[in-house]
Amino acid sequence: MQNILITGGTGLIGGHLSALLKHRGYKVTILSRNARPGGNIQVYRWDPEKGRIDPEAVSTADYIIHLAGAGIGDKRWTHNRKQEIVDSRVKSGELLYEILKKTGKKPSAFISASGTGYYGSVTSEKIHTETDGPGDDFTGQVCRQWEQVATKIGDLGIRTVILRTGIVLSSEGGALSRMLPAIRVGAGSAIGSGRQFVPWIHIEDLCSIYLKAVEDTGLSGVYNAVAPSHLTNRELMKTIASVMKKPFFFPDIPAFIMKVLFGEMADILLQGSRVSSEKIIMAGFSFRYAELEGALRNLLEES
């Protein structure tokens, strides 16, 4: 039985992915600083801040999936929070790089999360592809550093896949759970201009892309992990309201209010461009939830 080591495996994506991988017959182990997942999953301890890791975690891994990282939109971006967002991704990746380099261990693949924030928080008519460069704002530079570490691991001769992920829709938490309360009481509205695009993906499709990255040896390099349909924030919120059979008539939330409430972090809500999924589709991946309405009907029936 092949063993897949997951960093950040106790989070929303990690939990779903662990279940899928176990269902497919893989052994799943997790690197964690503190949490203990259930389901008889082996947990290894690490502390990237202090450069500590249980070497057995890596030595027994046939694949490594690197999901670790503090939530981009979970807290207001103070100086300390921004540093935590960077360090939780970069220091953890550097620690994996150092132990792989030191031991000469070569897992069959190293698969790293990244974000569509790589392209920067900007609204334009451009459809971003994997060949585009990073944005010069905070999210763009975080993702650039995140991916640089994964690329270093690839330079060790390990097949490396980087998945630039959009907003992950799930019935068990994340962005969708923060949108639903206002819509449930008929107070849903667009944010800012409402014209900013929102790259998104159903959590089931995202986990299936990770599975493909494990099993398809032809997959390497960077791929956008986003659904093929392009939606604005207004279209997203209106579709959620429609699926929930709720009215959608409240005035848009002004940008200045978002900036007062969230500071610099408001940019990731107020701006957004389209992101192409063509490369992963051309690699043979078929989306189960290519359209938002079908994705929402599936998720809201579960909630």
C-alpha cells in the first residue's frame, strides 16, 4: 500500500482529500503541529518555525502533498498576520526541501497547493493562464514564494505539480459557509462593483485533481485548479440566492465599507480576473461540476 504524506491534512481540503485517497486504497499520513485527526490516520509532528520534523514522516512517504498554510482570508492582515501567511507556506516548504535534500529521499511526486491569487488582485478582461507572471501585490508575492520552494524540490529530480486553486466551495466550511447566512435571510448582495471575477472550484473536483496529480505520471509543472465557467461576484451571489430560492435585491456593499472592515485584505474580495482551466482539461481531467448551479445544488443538498 502506497503512503501519501499530507501537510495541512487536518484542514478542509486535507480532510476531504484524505478520505478520497483512503477510499482509493492509499495509506494516508499527516504532518501536523498539534491537531489529531480521527480515522486511524498516522500523525507525525513537525514545527516549521523551529525547523523540527519527524524524519520518519518523509522517509516512509511515496508521495507528498503540501497543503500547509495559514488561511489567506481568515483574519485581518496585520503585519504579524501577513508574516504568518508567508512563513506558514514558505518555511514549511523549505523544511521539506532540506530533509529531502539531506536524505536523498525521492518520493514519486511532490504536489503543492498554490492559489489563483498568484495572478494578483486585479479586475481585467484578461483570462490568466499558467504562463502569466505573478502579481506585484501581497497575494501575488506570497504565491510566488510558495511556488519557488516547490520548484526547488522539483530541481532535486522529483516530479512536481503545483495547483493554483480558486475559491473552494464546500458544504462543510470555507468561503461558501460565510456567504450563506446573509442569503438565507434574504439579504444577499454583491460586493463592491460586483463585476470582479471569482475563480471557483467544487471541493470534490479539487480533490480529484490532486488524485490525478498523484496517479498521472505525465502531470508536472503548474496547473490552474478552477472550474471552467467564469463568473462575476454578482453572478455568483445571485446564483446562490436563486438555488436557495431567496430574493436578491439588496444594494451592493460599497467598496469603502469593505476596506474599513477588512483593510488591505478587502482587495481579494473586491478584485478578480478570469483564470483558465484549459491546461488541466487538456491533460485529461473532466470536471464533474463545471457549472456553478450544479455545484451549488450538490453542496446545498448536503448542508
